[in-house]
Amino acid sequence: MFIYGETSSSKMHVAGLLPFTPPADAPRDYLRRMVDDARRQEVMPPWNRKLAYPRLQFSPLHTWVTDTEFDFDYHVRRSALASPGDERELGILVSRLHSNHLDLTRPPWELHVIEGLEGGRFALYMKIHHALVDGYTAMRMLGRSLSTDPETRDARMFFNVPIPKRSRPTGAGAQSSNPVTATLRALGAVGSTVSDGVGSAVDLASALVNTQIRRDGDFGRISGSASAPHSILNARISRNRRFATQQYEFDRLKKLSSQHGATINDVALAIIGGGLRKFLADLGELPDRSLIAFLPVNVRPKGDEGGGNAVGAILAPMGTDIEDPVERLAVITAATRASKAQLQSMSPAAIIAYSAALLAPAGGQIAGALTGVNPPWPHTFNLCVSNVPGPREPLYFNGSRLEATFPVSIPIHGMALNITLQSYADTMNLGFVGCRDRLPRLQRLAVYTGDALGELEAASS
């Protein structure tokens, strides 16, 4: 899907911006040594894999092969900010880097080592095609390349760290060399698969009925596939991107979560909704009805090491039609609680199937954006808001302290804004990425979410 979606304007890569403070004893050539050390180490799967047939974009079957002529200097690059090296200069550089395509004839990732930040700091901008890994997997891999010990000096770059192998089952569940036993076990697995498939189909049918037909009780709060208003977020996008960041103390969101019986994610949605309300009002583009967000949901079992993609989705209101911040949070909380309760009754396979059915009408939304003709019916969603849980302890790379993790995601035709949250240590980090030509002055939206957080805190005291 992510390979098929690659166009001159819609680029299917995600990224992360990681600012660091180097150790006090860092030599002047600290970054050069970092890159040289990584160059001497083996590049591990999946970072050495490329598409077998990259020029056949719409091949019915894509596979990965090992790049036997891996070019380290192409994938790992150094950049420097113009003085004064502040957040504005960093945002401009990342916006430019994120606007460029990945070369799909090579392993689809790049790492940019950015120096010249204020105070002698530096940043890593990691850019990865979504076909290679999802956000969950990327965070697991990042975690394996960092340390909680500031004195550690043997850390390796993420592409030098092997993925842990899944342990094989032992005892009664282990594979047998007996062909009869193996055959019986295989037949049992087929039967189990058929049973699981029937169960998933039932779950899916029930979920679609609850979402599209039933409007009683908790199910009445679930957003369906045709409830999003027309907005400037649903236009055709250009190839140009704009990136903005925001960071809040995690305890501020946690306190509001406890006060209102909401999740941290609900609180984040409420302040983003408040920020969007002001941002769109400034542009004279605030719809009468609430914007609807598409929320990706991780469907991996706990402890999964990751790899590939495994995500479902729900739709939720952003409360942009509600002025009162407490009321906005209450509406969002009720809606997400109902949607999550529905997913909890479903198998992972059913969740993915349900998500596909829920988002299928977005094809018309994308076509409308491409042609400039809005359909007479409502949109499926207006924007995407993701939450990727990150490490809760401060992390270090060879003595350099990681200050934040800012996600950089994917806008597409019909969805000109994508916002991703990522918790790290005692902070919540927000990355806003949008079409530069459709959403001017995107940094203002990041600022307005801060205003919305203050308003919610004031109304809750």
C-alpha cells in the first residue's frame, strides 16, 4: 500500500527529529568520529534491504532483497544550520529534507547528522519509508541503539544493531520431526485458522453495524465513515512540506487526565482541537461541525519486537466546534472510549479488516482532492493524529543526552495535516507536518495548542 501510494506530491516516508546535548568532554570532532565509527560497522537488516523491482511501482507483489552494493555515504549525511541555529532554522531544514523523495532503488532510508544548533547541540533526522517499518518498530529499534547510562560509550547507530530473534517454542509446543505428528499439527493449525477467520468475519460485521447503523447508547458516540465536514485540510497537496514542533511536561497532561477521567491521548486531542479551532478561525476556514481525526491503533501483541506494519484505525471528533475546553474534552473522551470498547471485542485480524472498511470511503475524498471537485457527501476524516509511545527514561547516545523525539509523518491528498505525539522521559512531544502551500504559518498551530492547554488547565482548576 505504501509503495503504491508514492507520488510526486504524496511521499510515503516518516521521520524522527532527535535533538541531543553532547557530553561536556566531547572533542571538537565528536560528530565526525560518530559517523566514522558507524561506517566501520555492518549495516544490519532491514536497513540493508531494497525493493527487488523498484521501477515496477504497481507490481502485484513486492519483495525485499539485500543491497550488495550498499553506499554508506549516500544514506548517512552531515548538515549544518546557519547561525543562530535556533528552532526556526532547524524547522526550515527539516521541512526541506522531508519534502524530498527517498530513492526506492536503494534501501529506503536516510540519516542526517545536523550540527550547529544553539549551545553546541546537534540533531539526528531519521527518514524511513513506511513500507520498510512502522512507527512502533522504528521506536523499538531506536531504543536498542540508546542507553539509560550516560557513561556508556559503546552504543551503535540504529542501523548497526541487529533485531533480536524470536525464540522458538519448546516442550509440548515445539516442532516435531515426526512427519505424522507434524501433519496432524498442520491440519489442526488450518482448522484453527479457519475458525479464527470466521470469528474475525463475525467481529467485523458486528462492528460495521454498530458504527454505521446503531446510534443508541455508547455506540452513538462512534464516528462513522461519513461524518467529517469539508475543510481546507481536505485539499490537493503540493510536494512542499512545513514542519513544526511542540513539547509539554507529561505531568501537565497526566493531571488533566486524572481530573476528567480521560486518557492522556484524549487530553492531547482536546488541546490539538482547541489549537485547530483558533488556527482555522484565523484563516476564516473553521467548519461549523467538528473536524474528524483518523487515529491509527497498534494491534501488535504486548512484547512484539516489531517489523513491517500492523495497524488498525478509529475515527474521533476533535471538538473544533466546541468553545468550552472542558466540554470539548468530555465529547472526545466519550467518543474514543466507545470506539476502543468496540475494538477490544475484536481479534487483531478483524480490527485490520474493520479499519480497511471504515477508511475505504476515503478513496472518494482523495479523488475529490485530486480533481478539485468536492463530493456532496461528508468526508471520512480531515486529519491524522497518531500517538507512538516512547521510552519513559532519559536516554543517551555515547554520552549525548536525548532531549526530545519529534515525529515527522505523512500528509496526503485529501489530508493536508498529520500530527504525531510521542512520549519521552517526562515530556510529551508533538510533531506537526503539513502541506506548505495549503497550511501557511503552521508554527502558529503549534503555539495555539499551548494556548489551548493553558485554557483547559484554567477551566479545570
